[in-house]
Amino acid sequence: MKLDPVRFVGPLISFGLVSAAAFIYFTIHGLPWNIQTDESDFTIVQLAEFSEMLEESSALAQYGGLLWTLNDSGADAVVHSLDPDGGEQQAIPIAAAENVDWESMAHDSQFLYVADTGNNANTRDVFTVYRIAWSGLLQGEGTAEKIELRYNDYQPGRRTAHNFDAEGLAVRGDELWLFTKNRGDRQTNLYRFPKLPGSYSPDPYQQLPVDALVTAADIHPETGELALLGVRRNRQTYLWRAPTSNEGVDWSRMVETEIQPADQWEAVLWDSSEQRLLLTHENNTRGFAGLAELKP
């Protein structure tokens, strides 16, 4: 598909079948975990308790043998490096960036992507994903390039019941996939747009029936397996895993897992080096923010 550098509009689709190519890929290579694994087989292991500097940790990325996180809305434009077990390393200010409401991170082999896409009361109609080179971050400095986003279906108003907040950003191939936190219909819309600096106005590509507020997303860089986190009306957090392809998310093969213990779980990351899922939570239910591992 040829992408317009100013406007990228994807079709709104709902589907239950993956392409033959995707089916062959997953059959041959498998998924990090068996997609049919029963939820009772999972265990949360707390790896680290963060200091007050990371009380609102709400994102995770991985590069250079390190983990990376950030604090959400109202904090400084700073990213934090962690060792693989969650030990705090360095706080790095990001030039040419502003933290209006940072909510998520994604990464590839060259760049970190930071999603300034929070919109609790629907007071914003223009959003930014910052692209920051790993080469600078590993030297303790970072300068951001801007990817500007406007939802093509944006509607103002409905401050407590709108569908234009977003906390889940992931990289898939040459695209960024953004999953919304719908306060209106409590589903999540997928928006797809290039991971290049520019201005884009995507339409929703797909809607996933999560019946929850989605708080995080990641896509495994090798297998394409999606991991979504979200919280339901009972204040319980759930993890959904599903295969992806160029056609979107195959929700017909989704597996749902309830996350225990209860807390404000805000980030999810496929740790491809260890074949594990990592989560972070803010300082809420248990009185501390921290890093945990979900083990099958």
C-alpha cells in the first residue's frame, strides 16, 4: 500500500480469518507462548519496587540490554533506563519534546517512540508521537522528532464518554499501531500510521470488543503476537493475546487472562531476549510502583 505522507486512511474492517501467509508463519514458527495456554498457568512475579521518581511508571520499551520507562501526564519530558530486573539507572531529558500526557512507549532497532496521546476529558484533537534515536539515548541524551496525529473520525465533547484517549502504542513492521482507551463504548479502536515524522489523519482500522479501558499494548517483533492490557468495571485488569498479520488482529484466536494481584497495571512488554512478558504498575493499590514478570 502506498502511504500518503500527509494522510493515511485505512479501511474500517472486522474479520475473523487471518491470511494464508500469516497462518503458515504461525504454524511454522509458533508463538512465544502457546496461544491456547489456560489462564490458570500464569503467575505474576514482582521483580522490582520503584522509587518515588517512578511513581507513575506507565510505559515499557527495551533496547541495548536495558529496559526503558516514563512517568505519565504532568511529569518532565524525561525517559528512564532500568536494568533487566528493574533497577533504576539513568533519567534522560528529551529535547524538543513536551510531556502533555505521555502514556506509552514502543520501539524498533533504531528508535524509541513515545506516545503523547492521553486525553482523559477529550480536551485535545492533535496528538504527538515522539521519535527518539537510540544512539543518543545510549549516550545519555535525546532529541525528539515529531509524528503528528489527528483522528480522522474525531468528535469533540462527551468529556466522560468519548473514544479519543489512547494508552497503547506498538510497532508492527513499518507502522505504528495505536490502541484507544474508549470511555464511550469501552472497546478499543486500532489506528495504523507510518512511523516516520510527518502529519497523519488515520481512520479507525479495526475495533476490538474488549469491554474494558485499554492501558497498554505491545507486539512481539518476531511472531507478531499482540499483548493488550485493560481494566474492566470491576476494577480488575485483564491481558489479551492474539495473533496479528498485515490484515490486522485475529481476535477470533484471542486468549484472555485475569491479572493478579490487582493493581494499576499500566505497561506491557514482550521481552524477546527472555521470552517473557513484563508489566509495570503505578503506585496505587499496594502502595508502590514497580516491575513484574508474567510467567507461563
